[in-house]
Amino acid sequence: MAILEVSFMSKKLLRTVSFTAILPADKLLFGGEQPEPKEYKTLYLLHGGFGYRGDYISGTRIQRWAEENNLAVIMPSGENQFYVDKPERDEYFGAFVADELVEFTRKVFPLSDKKADTFIAGLSMGGYGALINGLKYHETFSHIGAFSPGLMNDVLALGDPSLMVGGLWQQGFYDNAIGKPETIKNSEKDYCYLMDQLLENKQAVPNIYMAIGTEDFLLEPVRAYHQFLEDRKVDVTYIEDKGGHEWDFWDKYLKNFLDWLPLDEQEKGLNSGNVMVD
């Protein structure tokens, strides 16, 4: 399993950016055989607030699962910016993740360019970013995964610190990351608006998977969005399970999400933790 740290000049962000890639390109099968060369299905995996691109490697078993499923995983840095575009600053985090990063990684690595083979997912802030960009760039991504997604638009719009669960109220932080609350509703930062636009225009809706812990402070906003989707008869895989806003929950449901995706049949490679003895 190859883990690569890559830096390149982003035209969307006007600076050098970095991402971490997991590629099963060096897999060694039992008996010494090499897998047939192929273009990999790809998951663009977005970290949460206050995190960085290496979070999933330390917090989950994504490296093992990517190897077993012959899945490429691309993990960019989100810089607490919720993966959205902010034209007023000439900064386009959404376009960077869903357009520029996809194009760049397909040039550099042997990745499939098929929509059916391209997925986006994330946790917390990254779950918000995965929904926003998965819906906006619905012609690029066939499946969206959102684990404990930070769906706080209605709470932010009310501007009442007492409603901000988890002690995360700092209006300046959200103004900087997403924008003024009055600019969110019915915009491309609004996950309800984006879904309604797809339905109104009779566009294909990506397959959606959402998981949230019953002790998670984001439970009610996520429940409300699930109900919003149900009311519109949007097919969604939705799971509530015991757990909080924590890595044990995300590790479990990242694996569940990968099992849900249309991936290749599992093929374990030879490594120090997977050695057969006669």
C-alpha cells in the first residue's frame, strides 16, 4: 500500500496545497503475483473541522480497507473552510476539491474517469462539504457519504448562541468559513437548495449515505435533513447508532460505507498482518 504526500499549485486557491493519497499500486498477492494493471475507483475523503489531511490514517483503518478493495483514496486539506466557494475572496474551495483536485489526480495517478467509479465522503465539516459538492458536482460523483455531517445552516441563520450545540459558537469563525448566515439560504452552500434544484431540473441524484450517532450534538440537524429527503422521496441510506462525535463511530461507519459502495471484490494482499502459514 503506497501512501503519498503531494503538493501542487492550485489555480482555484492561488497557492501551493497538499493532499495525502492512498494507492494500492504496490500490492503483492499471495504466491508473489502482481495484480493486473487497472484504473482505480476513487474516494475523495474530506476531514472535519480543526483537522488535517492525515486524520483518517491515524483515526480509522482506511489504509487497510483501501488496499483490500483496490480503492484509491485522496484526502485534501480543508483548512476549516467547509469546502465551499467564496467568490468575494477569489477563493474556491468547492471547485478545488470537486473539479481541480479530481482533474489533477486523474492526470497523475491511474484513476478511473467514470462517474460510476468516483465517490466523495467526509465527516463533520467534511460531511457538509461532501454533500454540498457531491450535489453540486453531481455529474462527477455517483455516491456521497456523510458521517456526522455539520448541517448547521438553520442554526447559524437564527444567530442564537444558545442553539449552537457542542459549545462551538463563534460567529466570526462561521462567517469566515461559510459566509454570513443571510448569504447561505438558497445558495450553493445550502444542501436543501441544491437538492431541490436537482429535483426541479430532473437531474440524477447521487446515491447518498448518512450516519449519525445518537449521542452526537449534530443529531437533530441531521435528522431534519433526512426528513427533508424523505419528504421529497429521495432514496437515502440513513443510519442512527449509538455513538458520539468521535473516531470510534467514524471508523465503524466508514467501513460500513465502503461495504455499501460498488467496489471490486475484496482481494487481500501480503503484508505483516496478513501472512498465511501452512
